[in-house]
Amino acid sequence: MLLRFIKTVELPAIGQFKPEDYIKVTPRRERMTAKVVIGYVSNDAKSAMKGRVEPKEAKVRIRNHELCQASADGSILVELGENANLSFNRVFQMMQKQGRGQEGDLSVSDGCANIFFIRDVNKGVLWAAFCYWGSSCGDWGVDADPVTSPGAWGASSQVFSC
């Protein structure tokens, strides 16, 4: 067994969403009052979000899984099947619930990724977008890799699906 189901998480409906307007580094002067503190957004994540406008979405239940052993994207996608595709607005909704690293559905353990697979139909790319909490800096990091990247995710990473 590659993925161990943990629970379902209900997320409310959301209007049209432009990820690059929300998933961006929090300016230092706003860190004390920001609801979501983001300290890093990789160039790959910026590329995956650039110009993207996600349509409004109805309320949804997403599934939270724990990765039981180190694995590359391909094996995870095989196990998830058709349920792999989420959106950046769902990543941001999850981060909003734990904007300052408090406990919740996302892992806030150092070195543990929270992985969401997001399809870019315009570019023909399936991304493994992920966020992680950096306790030493007190902020979220956001990154994305095409699923063709050769690296493996560490065991105990969280994987989210439909």
C-alpha cells in the first residue's frame, strides 16, 4: 500500500481564482497581520500559475492521504487514478486554514510536503504542486514540479485528491 487514507476534508465553494494574486510572498511589513504567511514561491510554481484563471468551484470534499513509503509522482498517480486533479484555489484554501502554521489538515512538520496534482490544460502539463511549513522562518513555501521530474517524495508526506 503506497497511500494510507487519513480523512476527508470539506472545502467551501470558491469564486473565480487567479492564483498569482494570492499565492505570493508576503511582504515583510505585512507578516504580522497577514492571514497566510508565505515566505517562498519557486519560479516553477510561478510559471505554473502565470496567467492561470481558475473557474468558480462548488463545495467539495477532498481526500487526505499519507505517503507510506518514498515514491515518485508516477506511482502515486497510478494509485490515485482519476482522482488526482485538484486546483491552486484548493491549495490556497487549505493554507488559509493554517495560515500561521497552526495544526490542522496540512502537515506542518519540517521536511514534510503537502502534495496536490494540478493539470494545466493550456500548457499540457500535470504539476505536482506542494506547500510546506518552515518552522525556522515561520512561513509557508510553495513549489511545483512537472510530474515527469525524477525525484521521489519522502514517506509521511501528505497527498490530497478528489
